[in-house]
Amino acid sequence: MDVQDIKNRFGIIGGSPLLNRAIDIARQVAPTDMSVLITGESGSGKEVFSHIIHQISARKHGSFIAVNCGAIPEGTIDSELFGHEKGSFTGAHEARKGYFEVANGGTIFLDEVAELPLGTQARLLRILESGEYLRVGSSKVQKTDVRIIAATNVDVYNRVKSGKFREDLYYRLNTVPLRIPALQERKEDIYLLFRKFSADFSDKYRSPGIQLDNEAIQLLTNYSWPGNVRQLKNIAEQVCVLEKDRNVTAQALMNYIPNEGGSNLPMAINNNNKEDFSERDILYKVLFDMKKDMMDLKKLVAEIIQSGGNTSHIMAENPHYINQLYQDVDPEMNHENTLTIKKPSQNAPVDYNYTHDAEEVEESLSLIDKESDLIKKALKKHKGKRKFAAQELGISERTLYRKIKELNLN
């Protein structure tokens, strides 16, 4: 059975070299009893490869049990995997077979194997080395003939270095490493997969087929797909069920692709080739604006001190900044109010104050407040028109809309 035969049998779509390499490794290792450690991001299809290895091996007529190690509580996982005797713990009203006993002669797939407790890891290592184990609460040695395929979406070797995973178990499981490529590494396969999923769902729900325009295909291809094939399949189903227009544009498709804070954004569409800024870029802009305001204030204070308190020419030369200071201290202050400063004597400290009674206001240094203030000012300046406000802020209209929602500026 060659790679294409395996694709046809298990419904695998794509021609990526990385995908073909992974299938070829699975094909070669399947006839042996070697342990396999499958690595790859969540949703990339690790369990599919465990089925491939089992179904084309000599154990294909035996049991196949998939176990999610991260979903079983630490206190019961030994009982689940190895079984227990009656009365071995509270609630053990009768003896129970574990997965390794049930799957004797077959294959066990241990997903999220890095989540196993250290005690369970020691028991698993004994099975890999000798095929022996003990039921919980028993001293009688049991034998099993099970092939172990493990999978993880984390770097197991980093867990080994941090003391959370046994090094000897790691090397026993990692006899044959098999890495499944993430979807963003298989960009040439993304549209093919979407077409396959959308066709399947159109048949399932008896709805017309879905067609993407060129920009929608480009958007689909350039998105990072953190949820991999599972996420792509979910979005294909949403589009098939919810989209009334069966000719889907990029703008329509963006309603189904989540916005993830700038780290995994799809490419910008119809944004005048303007880069879509991330939250970090906005914070930098806020910090630079704050720094500029502080420099302007220092300069103004220095000029007042040098002039000996004569502020008339200073106010004439800096009307915009003086008005801004009035607004920051008291938004209701009218322009007729004047700023007077007592000329200090040689021995007295300098005392700067306004002629009207105003409470001292401490400026907020919160980045969220600054960001909110900038957005409010841009919207006010452009009379609520988000397109021009976004251009003023240097971000996309879509990012501005998200910020308005997050900061409750509606």
C-alpha cells in the first residue's frame, strides 16, 4: 500500500510534501511493533495517524483503544489503565479490567501522554520494557501484549528537562518520532480541504454548494489556523449552514474567522494596502504620545521660569497647547480664564497656580484609559465616522470596531 492508497482509504486530502512524508513514515512503521510518538499541534490529525498505523498493521483485527490522558483525573487514571481489585479503594465494589488488559493483542493510543502523573509513567515504562503490570490493589503480575502509540501537542523534552516527564519513558515512547505538520505549513492544502468539507456538509444538509471568490481564497490561505484542520472543518460547516449567498466573498468569510488580537490575523482586505496594527502597536503609539506631551510640558514650564512669570507671550506662542491644558484640568473652563504665575522672590519657593479655584487633578497613566481617550477624540474629530477615525489612529476599521466593543465606547 503506497501513500496515495492510504490517502484514499482514510480520506486524507492534500499533497503537501510534509504530509506525504508523515504518511510514508506511518506506512513503514505500521508492520512493526515499535512504539511511536506522534507530535503536532492540537487539531492537526494525530489520532487519524494512530488509526492508520493500527489498521495496516498485523494487529488490525485486535482492539484499538484511544485514551485521552489529560481528561482522566490523577486519582483514577491508574485504575482506568491497569484495572483494580475489589475493595482496593473506596468505591471499588468489584474487580475491573483496565485498558491494557482489554486491548491485549491490539493497540492503545495514549493522547496527551505528557499529562500522565509520574507514578503512572513508571507503570507505563514497565509495560514497555517487559509487558508486565499490576492491577491497583493487587500483587499478582499481569502480562499484556499491546502496542503503544502516544501523542502530544507539547514539547515533551522540555517537560523532561523540567522534571515533569521521565527521561527513560520519553526515549522508550519516542522509538519512532512522527511529526504531523500544522495546517499553516500546508498552505497548498487549505483550499482543497475547505472544498472537501463544504461539499460534504452541503450533501449532509442538502444545501447548494459553496463557491469562494479569489479574495476569499487568499484570505483562507493566509490565515494562520491555530486550530488546524479541526478549526477549518468547523468554519466550513458554519459557512454552509449560515451563509445565504452561496458565492462567498472575503468580506463575508471574515465574519466566520475569529479575530485573535493581532497575533493570528488573516491578511487585510481592501484596506488601501495599509498594515493592520496589533494591540502592541497601539500601546506604543500611546506611549510615544505620552512622552511627547511630557516633553512639551517640560518645555512650557522651563519657558515660564525663564520669563520670570510673564506668560502673555508664552500663551500667544502656544495657544493650542495652553487650551489643551485647560481642557485636561477643567473641561468647562472658558477661554477667558487666564493663567497667572506669581513671580518668586529670591528666598521663596516658586508657586504656580491658576487664578480660579481648581482641584488638583492627577493624570491617569493607565494605557487602557489613554487608548480609550485617543479613540474617543478621533471619533469626535471625525463626527463618529469610523473609517476616518481609524485612518487617524493608524489602524484598520475592523480593529477600531473591535476596540470600541472591548472598551464599551458605543
